[in-house]
Amino acid sequence: MQQLENDIKALIISSLALEDVTPDDIDASAPLFVDGLGLDSIDALELGLALQKRYGVSLSAESEEVRAHFASVKALAAFVISQGKAQGNPQ
């Protein structure tokens, strides 16, 4: 799980071009939106696409459940694992 969390942190940084942020700067339990990293809805869309490409997970943008998955890096990692996609790009 720790490795997956680190991979997701790196994916967040690369897909959102967060130039001054390192994986160590991101608290896996901290909120990704508003507080914490302060991401917005556009960031959520970009991150969702990156997660789909990398892990093959499917996300519905308006689902309350998806919003819960995007709460933190830990929540995203748990979601990817629950989808059986933790091995990386399935292609």
C-alpha cells in the first residue's frame, strides 16, 4: 500500500504539473481538495484521467462515492486496490 501511495503521489505531481511539490510534501491522509493540496474540480478531472490511464479504473465524475475516493491519497490507493488494479498500467 505504501508503494501504491507513493506512485499516486508521483502521478498527482506529474499529471497536475505541481512543480514545487515532491511526494514527501504530500501527506497521504491529508485532503486533496480545498485544504491540503488545494486542488480544484479541473485538477480532479485531470487526475481522474491520469488514474484511468495508469490503473485502468473507471470513475463516474458526479458520483458521491467517487468524491469519497478523491478525499486523500490513502483513499485513492484503497480505491485502486478495491478495483484490483494496483499492478500499474494493465496494457
